[in-house]
Amino acid sequence: GMGAATIFVLLCSNVIIALLKNVIPAKVRIPAYIVVIASFVTIVDLSMQAFAPDLSRNLGVFVPLIVVNCIILGRAEAFASKHTVGSSILDALGMGIGFTLALMLIALFREVLGSGTITIFSLPIPGLEDGVIDVPGLVVSPITVFVAPAGALLVIGLLKGFFNALPGMRARLKIFLRALTTGLKNFFRACAGVFGKHNEQSSVSDNREVS
């Protein structure tokens, strides 16, 4: 729900700002962008209240807070105001889908660690009719801090640390693979040399016996 709302607002605001980029005065561009974004957020909020009241109640104040989402305002200022409508649409879709995937990843970690479950769509499979999978061990003694608001910050910090460590891990992995490849090459060369010498000695012995 939150991801879909963000994609809609990001897409619509990028299109409008890309169309009006030459009309909006530079001095008032930020307030103008906020008005455009707030208009689409209001449309999303009222639509959710009318057609998806349960989702609207669950999201609560977080839907109106899309107005001040730095991703939407940042893309409006950094990209949509300087590029064509087509490029702005692609940028909005890419950023929106990336934001949604990030939300899903954080939610997955929080649910697994904090509740010991994984919620998916209900499936006609025994044990999955309600769409909930129990994680052995964690479902009995979950780490409840992860379902609290602070748990989201902890997960974000852990993921940030992991992604920051990836370049170093890749470099170490490349060094390890290079050393492993070199070692295997040397090993096979040594084996080939040993077998070659053995064959030469065998052929010499055979020649002596024949003579």
C-alpha cells in the first residue's frame, strides 16, 4: 500500500513538474513542487479512505507524510525539473519500485526477527491457508524489539552496514578467487610435469629393455 501510493505520487508529480519546468519561476520552484506533491498525496489519501478503509487506517499518518518524503521532492528538484517527461516517468518508476523493494526488505527482516513469521498471500496448501509461515525457533522466542518503531532503525542500520561492507567483501573475494585460481593452475602444471617425467622415464626403461 505505501509503496503503491509512493509510486503514484512520484510518477504524477514528476510528469507535472517536467511539463511545467519552464513555466515555474526559479525563486518559487520548491513551494510549487510541494503544492504539486501535496495535491497528489491528498488524492491518494482520500481514495484510500473511500475504497480501502482498512489499509488507510493501518497506514494512518504515514500517507500524508509522503508530502515531505525526501525521495519525491529530491527527484522533482534534481531530475524532473531538468529532463523530459519520458525520462521523468522512467526515473519515477525506477525510484518508486526501488523504494517499495526497500520497504519490503525491511518489513521482512522485522517480521522474521520480531514475530518469527513470514506473511505471504494465502495459498491452497496445508498450513498456508492464512498466508503465514512460522519460522522455527524464532516463532517461539522472537526478538520483540524489532517489531517496535526502534526495530526499523536497527534493521536499516544493519542493512546499511552490510551494503557498505559489500565493496570490501567483493575485493577480498576477488583476491581469494585469484589466489585460488593461481594455486589450481600451479597444481595442475606440477601434476602435468610429474606425469610427463614419469612417462619419459617409463619410455626410456621400455627402450632399454627392448635393446
